[in-house]
Amino acid sequence: MPVTDAPRHLATHYDVVVVGAGPAGMAAAVGARERGAERVLLVDRDMEPGGILLQCIHAGFGLHEFREELTGPEYAQRFFERVLEQEVDVLSGAHVADVTRDLRVKLLSTAHGVTTVDASAVVLGLGARERTRAAIHIPGDRPSGVMTAGLAQRLVNLEGYLPGRRAVILGSGDIGLVMARRLALEGVEVVGVYELLPHASGLTRNVVQCLDDFDIPLHLSTTVVGVHGRQRLERVTVAPVDEARRAVMADAHDVDCDTLLLSVGLVPDADLARSLGARIDPVTGGPIVDSSMQTTFPGVFAAGNVVHVNDLADWVSRESRVAGEAAGALATGARLVEDDIRLLPGENVSYVVPQTISRTRTHTVSFRVKQPIYGPTVLRVGDVHRRKVRAVVPPEMVTLKLAPRLLEGFRGSALRIDAVPESEEAR
Ligand SMILES: Cc1cc2nc3c(=O)[nH]c(=O)nc-3n(C[C@H](O)[C@H](O)[C@H](O)COP(=O)(O)OP(=O)(O)OC[C@H]3O[C@@H](n4cnc5c(N)ncnc54)[C@H](O)[C@@H]3O)c2cc1C
């Protein structure tokens, strides 16, 4: 990754300021420049751009965006080259502390101290935070050795430390699965992955490649109910759960370990959006966006994991380009298309992004299902569109393209999206 020099002089005004230089921020910055924004500033609090990709040294990125399988740092490097080609100002090591309602962006950095720049439009690409032990209320002692899987990934892959010698992983999200394999490769004994749900939370390919290939057991419908150790973690208590996800303590038992990694979900980092008064979707935890990825606060756009937790960086880049292009267009005086159709999560769908679309444009909409369907499944968008897919599972985001020709005859103002087994639809 090229290390960037902080711009020596920050302009006082930018057409577009992009907060966060992960895949979302980089794509948004490129999109803004491509749509004519003259001055674009891309800010990240880390010392190098790339976001979470920098610590994801495994392959599996870029199959859609670059038509090649890349590691996270390679994907970041490729995208950052586009950022440099587009002559975006990049400011690393700068924390964005606030965005005011008149779009003044307050920056804290070693290079510039406390500075404020004005923007005609702002794109939030802040990513997501990992849920911690406190968020899921695991009782017990408070020894060292309990940490989130993403922190362990950073320690191992970027800083060269092993978190321990014998690990239990709670949660089968992608970070936990990837870290099970990573620790095994480093000689750590991975005792098992424990998952509260009756199915894995991560991508199927990660279950196969990270657990099955390394003989690491996955215990479904099981959770950690106790943490024990005076200084360092000594053991955890695990218990199966019933259908209401209550621990069955009669069947609980202890597992010796010195490390407990938590991979129990990500939460969009929506504080800046919230402080502006932008409306938040109660299901995603991120700001509600229209088809330009504009939040309900005019001039402030959002994309990537800050809006909804994506499974693939490629999808993040795609939707963030939409946000950047719209921010660039708005900043240079263009009027954005007004949406006239609301998208609602229907049967077996937990959320839909964006939450509104326009019948005059082609949109890619993303959603997740609530329950897995392991056979032919029908995806329905009201009465205007119907697509059959082989199966759907909650860890894999589903995307649908909606073109104006599908919406021509539709006179309503809301469309429900459903995902149902084909066999039930026929009945
Ligand atoms: C362990 C793991 C494995 C994954 N594996 C794959 C895979 O194999 N294939 C794949 O396609 N995808 C994978 N993903 C998903 C993909 O990496 C993410 O979806 C993507 O990185 C999200 O991009 P983002 O830009 O929204 O957020 P991030 O990458 O998290 O970037 C957000 C950026 O915002 C910055 N920031 C936050 N707050 C501030 C602030 N106040 N001021 C300044 N900067 C700020 C952060 O420093 C960070 O750089 C994986 C993710 C993880 C965690």
C-alpha cells in the first residue's frame, strides 16, 4: 500500500468530503470526481487507506469488481490507484469528530491539528463496529484473553502477535470463520466454533474452507454462558440452547482455553449520521438512504457497512460509487432524481437497501433473508418482478436489478420484496 503524504495545505472548501477510506470511501471519492466534482477530500483516521481490507490477508475479494481473486490489501491497492489517478486529496491519520448541519467537517489530525473544512456534500463511509462481550452479556470473570475476532485479526495479521495458544470462537460470522483458519495456520489449537443459531452465520464457502478443511468443529445451537479465569482466561462454560435460544444449563460443560474470540455481529458506525438527525433504519442500524444513497439529511450520503453490513467488498464498492456520483453531481449544481417508490421488506426479508427508488432509473437493490431456504426460491418484487434462485441464506446478501421497464405499468407508491420457497408459492 502506498503511504500517502498528508496534503500540506487543506483547502477551506471541498465539493465533496468523504469520511472513511475503506472500499466504500475510496469508491465514493472516485465516483464524485468522475461526476465532475473538482475538489474531493478523502479522510481516514488510520495511517493508511484501505479500511478493514488491510487486515484481511486472505483471498476472496474482487471477483466481481476486478474479475480476479485478490487478497484484501491487493483489492485496496487496486482501488487506491484509481483514487490517485483521480487526483483526490487524501488525508490519513485524521479523525472526523463532527459534521455540522451546515456541512462543516471537523478534523483532528497530527498533520493539521484541529481543523474545519466546508463541504457542498459529504459521504459517510465509516464502516461498522464489532459487537463486544458487553453487548451480548456473557457473565463471569473479566480475565485477559477475551477479544473480538477483528481485533485478533489485526493483532495477528498487522502487528505480528498471537492472541493465545488454545482458542474458542463464539459466533460463526465470517470474521470468526476466517480467524479460526488463521489461528490454526499459526499453530493455535482451535477447540471449536460455537454458534447460537441452528445454522452458520458466515458464508458457506468460509465454513468449508476455514472449518471443514481444518477439522475444526462447528457446534450449532450452542453458546458460551460463562467466562472463568483470574488473570488470564482459563476456561469457558458452553451450553446448548433450546428453540427459544435459552441456554439448557443441565447440559452445560466447561472447555479449557486461554483465548475467547467473539464474532457475534457488526453494527454500522452510524453516530455521525445520527448526530445530524438522519433517520436510522431500526433493522440495519444504519441511516435510511434513497436511490442516490442520500440520507434523510440533505447533502449527506452514506454507503458501505455504515448503511448495512455487506458480505462482499465488491458490493460495497458498487453501491458507494452511486453515493459518490450523486454527491459529486449535487455539489456541482445538478438536481438529483426524486424517488417515488418505497421498498418494504416483505415475507422472509429482514431489510431492503435503498429504502426508496425512482421508476425512471435502473437500480440494484440489496436485501437479506430472515430464514434460510435450501431449495428453489422465488424472489418477488410486488407484482412487477419475479426471479427464481437456487437457495437463499441469511449470511449471503441478495441483490436484484430493477429497470424502468419493469416499473412502467406500476401505479402504486410502495413495493414489497418477498423471498419464499417455490413450493409454497405454487400452493
Ligand atoms: C474478517 C473479514 C473478512 C472479510 N472477508 C471478505 C472476503 O473474503 N471477500 C469480500 O469481498 N469481503 C470480505 N469482507 C467484507 C468487506 O471487507 C467489508 O464489507 C468492507 O471492508 C466494508 O467497507 P467499508 O468501507 O464500508 O468499511 P471499512 O472497510 O470498515 O472502512 C471504514 C473506514 O472508515 C474509517 N473511519 C471510521 N470512523 C472514522 C472517523 N470518525 N474519522 C475518520 N475515519 C473513520 C476507518 O478507519 C476505516 O478505514 C470481510 C470483512 C471482514 C471484517
